[in-house]
Amino acid sequence: MKFVPASVLVVSCLSTLWGCSGTDELQPVADTGHADGTADAGTDTRDTAPPPDSSADTHVEDTTDATPADTAPKPFSTKLSLTSLYEDFSKKKFAPDAVEFAPVYTLWADGSTKRRFIQLPPGTKIDTADMDNWVFPVGTKFWKEFTYDGKKVETRLIERTDVGSYRLGSYVWNDAQTEADYTEGGATNAAGTDWTVPTIAGCTACHAGTVSHINSFQAIQLSKTTDAINLGTISDMGWLTKPPPKGKLFTLPGTAADRAGLGYLHANCGHCHTPLGSAWSTVNQVLRLTVDGIDTVEHTNTYKTAVWVPTSSYKGKAFRIVPGVSADSAVYVRPTHRGDPDQMPPIGTKIVHPDGIAAIKAFVDGMPKIADPDAGVDGGGDAD
């Protein structure tokens, strides 16, 4: 199996997406789940043992230390049953080092549900010198199991294979639910359902917008006190090179409606509308939140680059956000429909998410009706 440099993935993804879209913004392939501002339902009942701690910080960009022979990972396999994810595939028993987690805010994927796992190589740490851009050690694997219409349809894999290189693909489950085969070319009607598995270009569209290629395992998304795996517990487990102060959480500002709306846009739009993302001129519209910009709603990237900022190519509404008036705001209107070039996200979803658009509506309608068009930062550019 070839290793694909991240730079190659980005070029391949962008050329593919821009060639097939009629919009000026390209956004996510469905990541999954329920984007109502809450974590996915479900409890991990396995006995989960975290990877061993290391006594020394490891900057993952500068080291590719060999794994001891007695803990050497399984070689890459095109069969899910032979990967490192399972201890006993026949019983669907996950490996002890496959640590399950759930983000605070999730990405809508047409009602599918999911389970997420991280496998951190033994004796390594996550480089958290930049709290907004975690860098995972070579050998780290992220898995995401999708269930749709009551059947497992795909298990996605993102693996850091080398410095600057990643493997992105999916294991597609068969109708009998007895095996899943690896593909980078996508698939239709997975496991006999109408679920569509994205291509490697589609996966990259969502994941190349962050340094880590990971959207859900980050400081803001793990800032909670619920669940066994959160920012505090992984700090205590010694997973982070530079953990935040004890008890520190990066929670979103404002009212409950503000937090739900900001969190929804962060999880569903932020990975493309960010300087490294696949949306056009993302530097001028940043919906990805950062830990130093969440002290107030007005200081968030979302507010500064969307409120009273004109749209450019989208003609349905004149402004990205008109404070207090969701009906006149492109950020709200575009996710309310599917099946045309103006839908948001433009790929990866066929069904409008009622809870998601309700969260955006409440967030925008709850803003004070400020008439000054300079309330936002007009970055110009082509992003809407």
C-alpha cells in the first residue's frame, strides 16, 4: 500500500473538487453523527488501557523512533479483520490500545451514527506546543466506524505514516457484516444501503484543513468533564507534550444558543473555512475556532469574518451574517436546502439537518441587531 504525501493529497483533492462544483466554496465530506452541539450518544463499555506514558517529551516532527519488536504494529492490511483495531474480530472486540472518544461538537452525516478510536504508538506523546494544531506521532491511527440504517457501512482510517505523510481511506463492510475491504476510491450502496463512501479526494477535502488532519481530537473538542476520554484525562495520562493548566477547559463563550451555534459551525464548516482548508479564500472567512479567540462571541473568528461581511459570488443573500436576522444570513440559508450548487456543505450530505439549522438560527437571531456594517471584519475575497 502506497504512502501518500499530504501535499499530494491536497492537490488531488482540490483539483477534483473544484472541477465538479459550481460554488466558490468547497466543504466537508460527511464526518458523521449529530451536530446538535452535543457529543454522540453511547458509552464505551470496554476495559480500555491507554498507551504507556513516556518520561520525555517527543516532538513528532523530529523523531521517527522505531517501535520495540515485542510491540511492533501489525502490517497494513486491506482486510479490516487483520488490522490493529481488533483484538478479536469475530467477537468485534476492540484492541486494548484502541481508545474510544467523542468530540463535544459533531459533524452531520445524514443521520448515521459513529464510534471513534485513537491508537497512539507506545511511548509517544502528542505535540501540543500549538494548542490549536496538535501534531500526532508517526504511527498514530484514527478510526471511525459508521452505522447507517442499522448496518456497519464503513470504518474510516487516518494514519500518520511518516513526517508529512498520511494514509486516508475506508474499509467498506459487506452485506453480511463479516468483513470490510479497504478502498481509496470510494463506494456506493455500502453494505446494501444507499450509503456512499467518499474517495480519498473527498476525505482530504475535510482533513487537509488542519495541521494534524484530525478534526475531532483537539483541545476545544475535548474540553468537557464527561466521558472517560477528555482534555483532562489525556493530560493526566501523559499524552500531551505541553498539557494545559490542571482543570483548564477551552469552552465556548456566550449563551447556550451561542455555544451551540458556534460549535456547530466549527465542527461542520471550520475544517474547510480555515487558512489551510479547501474553501476559496478561507483566510477571509474563518469558521474554525481557536483557543485564544473564544473569550467572547465578538472575538471569535466566526463573528469577526462573517458578521456584516458581504458575500461575493453567492447571490442569494448579501451578507454572511446579518446579526439578529437569520433569514437574511447566508450562513443560515445555505444549509437549509440540498440538491443544488448553493447547498452547504456542497458534498457529503443529501439530507438537511434540522437540529443543525435550528442551532444556527438561534445563534444568529440571538445576536443584537447592530446596524453598523463595519461590525465584522470585511476580509473581501471569494468565500461566502
